[in-house]
Amino acid sequence: MAHKTGMQKALANYGDAAFSVFLRKAFIKAMGYTDDALERPIIGIINTASDYNACHRNVPDLIEAVSRGVLLSGGIPMSFPVISIHESFASPTSLYLRNLMAMDVEEMVKAQPMDAVVLIGGCDKTVPALLMGAASANIPAILLVTGPMLAGNWRGERVGACTDCRRFWARFRAGDLDEGQIAEVNSELAPTVGTCGVMGTASTMAMATEAMGMMLPGGAAIPAVFAERRRSAERTGARAVAMAAENLTPDKIITPAAIRNALRVVLASGGSTNALIHLTAIAGRRGISVSLDEFDAMGRQTPVLIDLKPSGQHYMEDLHEAGGLAPLLRELGDLIEGNCLTVTGRTLADNLADAPPSFAQHVVRPISDPVYSGGAMAILRGNLAPGGAVIKQAAASNALMNHVGPAMVFSDLADLAARIDSDDLDVTADSVLVLRNAGPKGAPGMPEAGYLPIPRKLARQGVKDMVRISDARMSGTAFGSIVLHITPEAAVGGPLSLVQTGDLIRLDVPGRRIDMLVDDAELSRRKAALPSPGPSATRGFEWLHMHSVLQADRGCDFNFLTFEGIDEEAGR
């Protein structure tokens, strides 16, 4: 049977294929298309624009540029909307909606006729959702990010979302800034449209996607407001037409080696801990397993080389001016597997050979002089996290990497909000703040609540960092000695549910351990005394989420969306 293309693909089922095509053409001609146009390759363009999403404010311009590239190459562009997720406009949390967006992408790509698809997005959960959906739909796909915003300026100091958001808010909580000053800063943190200008989750996923081979070379770091971003969009549209002719599908690009390259770049970038969850989920859509222990071993041999906040001092626009991803790949050398196929139809090594030459700059450091030599992240295990946990040690305090302190337990987000600023809170700088029931099921949606605020009474004493542990996530723009993604989470009976205020917690990052110093007999007594789980959701998407979401070590995907399909071990 001949391979169907263009308008012949993904027909609505009326029991008569010829009638389906006839009816389809009748309706699409209502929009002014000629028969000649409808014989050309169709390139779908995913539209994630939303008035709620400043990260995607330039999407209409990018669609215009992509469409130009498609038309110049002999294709017909067709844009269509999917869910748009912005971090600050997604209740209860953005990760809760990531899988829903991925389902939207997969089903709309499969339901509508297209020979290839251009995935446009940028904000933190959008890029993973686009890649997850495209990996499952498995038609030729290429990703275009919206690009980072530019840095702002407050009283002579460069500032940018969102590392500086947290830094200035901490100063405000400590009483160092007044209401007027914090309002001034608020107007400078995001001076242009685009994604956060630091190595947060959006920037990390852009870099990882280019390293994975799902984006044109040089596309990760171009600022949203630069003309070069639009030129990159035009080239992306043109390349999508060629990919359709070549049938260059995601399964040929998203391979185990490509995932390893993406993870390696996350580590060398000082990237977001969220990327580990997202790349695990993307890999799972192609039947690829990501091992936390292998990731930790990779981290031990991969220094942080990009000097960007929150691990360093620069912003994404500086990385773009320094050459983007290419100089980083050159510094990593044999740590990168260069024989991986990319959306160009050539290998990563071929693309790198054609990239502009490196030059002297201060953003991408030589491997002999890293920003941080110990690895950006570490995987921890112990009686608190038998399934694993992660700490971004490159953005933590060295003095707290070996620490023992008494726990101050917050049972959930409401408890945290109610007590964290109480003058009666029995904490010192040596205390370990513990938040539970903030994981994939507990919150639900695993919010970025792992960046527990320093209790106000300690902040006013000048305390800047404390050990904090949770089954939650934190923003990639955040910093501190924070243990995240504790697995299994408290809501499914994980050991975090057994911790009591006053228990001694031992963090040993060099030894890769996180433990509560409580004997096994006492822990068994506590487990037996745990109350039965309360009522769960009874309808709608929340019911689907609660019954299907996997734990953090498996990417928080839904069990029925992985490559293997339904998994009865969901959440265990």
C-alpha cells in the first residue's frame, strides 16, 4: 500500500475513504486553498500562544517565520492550537498539566493530516510536553523554542527572572528591602518577553533538546526578541519540509545515546533538577530507561562549565553571544556521543564541525577551569529515599554538604504556609526543614515547593541557607542546600511520611546518603500507626492523574502513556 501523504492522511472515518477526502477538501477550500496547494506536503505548526503566557508572547511572529520557511520549500503550513502552560499561571502547579498537554499534542498530531510538525514552545513544562507528545505520535518533528528574555537593570545591577526573583524576595522577607524597593525590582526582573534568562528549567530543556538532536544547531540560546530568533524559525520551517520527505521520525533521533547527551549537557550547564524528570519521561515515550545511578556516575565525571545563574553569574543572552551550545560541546569532547542523528539529517558531530569557531569568552569555561568540579547534581539514597532523591550541589552551600540536624516537619503545603513565619517556630540554623505530601500524588502535581523559605525569624538573623528536604520539586532558577524528589513520596507511604519533628536527619552528599537517624523498630511502629489514606479524587482530570501518575524516578508520566503502556505498578 502506498504511503499516504498530505490531505490523504488521518482521515475521518465515514466508512468511505474517498468520500472522507472529498468532504475534507470541500471544507478546507472554504479557507481559500486551491487544489494545487492541497497537493503539497502539509507541515503542522503547533501554536502555544496564550495571553497568560509571556514566555510565548512571540509565538505569532515565530509562526509567521516558520510558515515562510515552509512555503519557500514547497510545503503548506497549518498552525493549530494546543494547551499552553505558564509556570505562574497554572494551578495547582504546572507539572500537573504537563501530561495533559502531552496527550493533547500526541492526539492532535495523529488526528489531523500533516507530514511533519514544528513544535513551538519555551516555558518549563511546554518543551517536555511537546517532545513527549511528538515522541509518541512519531511523525517527523522538529522543536523551535521561543527563546530567553533579556536581563533587566535595577539601580545599576543586572537582574533577571527568576533567580533574582527569589534572591530579592528573600531580602524583602528579611527586611533588607522595603515595599517601594521590591516593587521597583518587580518591574525589572522580566523586561522583555521570553523564557527566564538564567539556567532554569526552560533554558536547560532548550539546551538539552539541541544536544538531543531535536532542534536546529544554534537554536537553544537565541533571545526571544532578536531577529536571529525569527531567522531560526524560518530555517526550522524549511527543514520540516525536508524531514517530511526523508521520513526522519523521532524514533531515529531520540535514542539512548541522544538521551545521554542531553543529560550530559544538563550537568555541564548547571541545569535544572526538573530536567531529570522531564528527560526520563521523554525517554520513556520511546521505551528508554534512565537510571538514577548512571546519572549520578555521569555527574561525577561532568564538571559545570557554563557560568550562568543560579550556579554562576551570567545570563542566557551572554551564552548566546559566547556561541551557545557549540563551545560547551567542544569542551566536553569525548564525553559527548557525536554519532547521534539529528533533525538536520546529519550527526551531532557533523553539526558541530560546521558551527562557527570558538573564541575567547567568559561564559563557557574550559574543562580545566570549571565553575564547579564536583558535578551539578548528586543522586542520594538512604532510609529516607530508597527510590532516590536529587540535590543540585552546584547551587548549594559547601558547609551544608555534610550535616546532621533536627527535623522540623511540615505535613503539607498548608501547614508550611501557616507556620513558617511564626516567631514560635522551634528552629535554628542547624534545623532540617522537612516538607511532605508535596509529591506527584500528594499535592497533587509535585509543585515547585521544595525551595522552602528560610523561616522569617532566622532570615532576620542573617541565615541565608538551611538543609531542606521534600518530595516536591523546585524551580531550576532556585538555589540552596535542598534535597528534592524523595521517592517514594509520602502520599504513597514512603519513609518521608514517618519523619517526626525532632528526629535527627543526616545529609551526606559526598557519600550520596540521606537518612533519618531512627532505629528500624521505631520506624516499623510508626508505619503501623499511619492512618489510612484519605478519599481521593472522584472525577475529571484529577482522578486520572491520581490513578495514573508515576513517581519522580520514572518521570511522573502517566502509566498508560509510556512506550510499554499500562503499568499496574503506578505510584508504587
